[in-house]
Amino acid sequence: MYTITGATGHVGSAAAAELLRRGAPVRTVVRDPARGEAWAARGAEVAVADLGDGAALTAALRGSDGAFVLLPTDETAGDAGHRALADSIAGAVGASGVGHVVVLSSVGADLVEGTGPIRWLHHLERGLRRTGATLSVVRSAHFQEKVEDALPAATTAGVYPVLDDDPDGPVPMVATRDVGELVALSLLAPPQADEVVDLDGPAYSERQVAELLGAALGRHLEVVVVPRDDRVPTLTASGVPEPFAHELVALADAGAQGLLRPRGDRVHRCTTPLEVTLRHVVAAAVDPAPAR
């Protein structure tokens, strides 16, 4: 049995779907029982647990041959909230006795600080290493699906905002479907010892992303580089809580400083081109019900 948390999100759903496609037994963990109905219809077992409920999560993980865990980002939780959630996840892994865990992390999570919200993934990795489970740490590059955050500005104002001084520098971007497939394969063939897998993928500049997104939307998008001093006010004006806006700016700064680099044991190449991901993102935005 393979237990998948975050089964209603991009990576978790892709991992669960790939495992089911391969005929493996799957238990999906959801907070809302209604969100598990679709998985039950596909043949998965469904467990209801909040990641912050250590007892419930322990029960959901118990008896698993392997599990996939991740740390959701909550814009309102702050530093203490994310660290507490990471501790709850690690505590449940240790208490459940699951032998192998695949954890979604990020490049830069080897660093203690200076990476904005990625430091919470560093905290999660450290906690999981104390559980006794064998760890497959999947450190991702930028998700291609990050363009979802830019859709409101793109569709309403025809702009693509960039929180980076260089919109022309290419950076690797991976599709979450590729990440989910790797998670599934890692669960089915666990390593003999802990390993850190860095994800690489096709590289695009922010300007190229804007051009491709504009093509998918059928309109020209103007790339707007937000000045450094205006980034927090711009984010808060769009509804992001100010403390989290500072975290996002710190994350962008870390990327600009070259801190978000692969430093793991091996590199896995993701191959889905951005154009494919954008077609799915735009289709889901236009008609979200069938895309779920």
C-alpha cells in the first residue's frame, strides 16, 4: 500500500494516478471526505486526515509500504505555523513506522536560511531524517504551473509581472505531472539508503513564459519587471498577506543570487515542455469543472 498526501494537488494527484495506472494499491489522504470520492471511484482507499493532526495522519500512514508527503504553503501561517506543520508530518511518519518516504522539497532546501519559504522545507527534511525511514528527497526546480499565479493579471490587464531584475535569464522549469511520475516510480522502487534527487527540466526565461502564455491565451502580454522596492506593495495589493509577500521577495532574491542550485546525489531530467503545461492550465482556467 502506498499512501499519498496532497492527493488533490498537482503532484500528489499525478503520483496517485500513476500508481493506480500501474496497478499498485493506493491510499489517498484528504481533509474533506467529499474530495476523496473521485479517488475511491478509481479504486483507491481514502483516509481523512489533516496534516496538522498528528494522530489522524499517523493512522493514515500506518501499514504503508511507502508514503509521499509534502508541506503545503499557507499564506497566513507564517514561520511558526509552517514549522509546526512540518513537525506534525515528521512526527506522524516516525510514529507510523512507514519504512520509505518520498518528500517533495526544493532546490535550495539544503540551506538553513536566505531562501524565503524554502527554509521550511529544510526544516521538514531535517525532521524526517530523524524518523528512521529511508528518504527519497525530491528537490524540484520551479514548477511550470507557477503561471497560474499570473493568470489574473494576464487575462484582465494583459501583463505578465516579473519579480526578478532579469526577465531574460533562462531557468529550469518542471511540469508537476513529471514530478508525480517520479514520485510514483520512487515509491515502487525505493533506494537502499537516503538519497536526494534534484529535478532539472526545460529552461525558459520569464519573457519566454510570457510569450508562450500569451500565445495560449490568444493575446499579447506585456512583461512588467516590478522594481525591487515595489514588490511587497504590489503583492499585497493583489491580496497576498504582507508577511508572506516578504517571503516571496526573499525567494526571488535567492534565485537571483544563485542560491537555488542542485546539490543532491543525482539529477533527474523532466521532459514535458512548457507549451503542454500551458494548454492544460489555460483549459482549466476557462472550464475548471472538467479539469478537476
